Amino acid sequence: MHTEIFTLCGSATNDRGKLNILGSFDTIYARQFPCDHHMCEITFSDPDMRPVLDPIQSEFTIQMGKNLSHTHIHTHHYVGFHLERPGEYYFELRVDGETRSRIPLYLVHVQPPKV
């Protein structure tokens, strides 16, 4: 199995096998902590690799077509999760218990604009 796309995004849809990705990102900016942000996706771990959210688990079947390739599209939305502190968080994709891809989500503390 080969992972072609594993990303965080503002929106994703599956339109008859066509994946539409809007607003791919890797950083969230916050002015205070703890902070609450809305949306995201698989296993999600904090900078110490402790789970932030329960893992999303789904079964799927890969059936090889004439072109010897098949695409599995899975979209999931996380809403209303709690992030305790800034740092490098991780989304990780595992297939049959094996890590196939890991991408960071950077949570950065920003100062409010000076008035």
C-alpha cells in the first residue's frame, strides 16, 4: 500500500471518487492557552506522543482494478477538541497496525497585536 495524500485541511469532500481538498494546513495560531480549535483527522497525539483524541478506526477493502491501482478516500471531521499547550502535535495514519504516514500540526503561541 502506498499513501499518496495525508493532510490536514479546512474541508474535504469525495465527489464520485474525486477528492476535493480545500485549505490544507500544518499550523494553528493561538493567543492564549489552553485553547479550543475546531476541525481535523486518524490518531492525534501531543508533543509527548500522548493521545489527544480517540483514534478513528474504519475498515476498507482494496480491490485492484485494470490499472493495478485503487484509491481509498476517507474523510473525517474532528470538532471541538482541547489543546493544552503550544508545540508539535501529530496526526498518524496506521494500516494494519503499521505506521504509514505521520504529519505534524504546529500549535504556535502568538502575541496579540499592540494597540
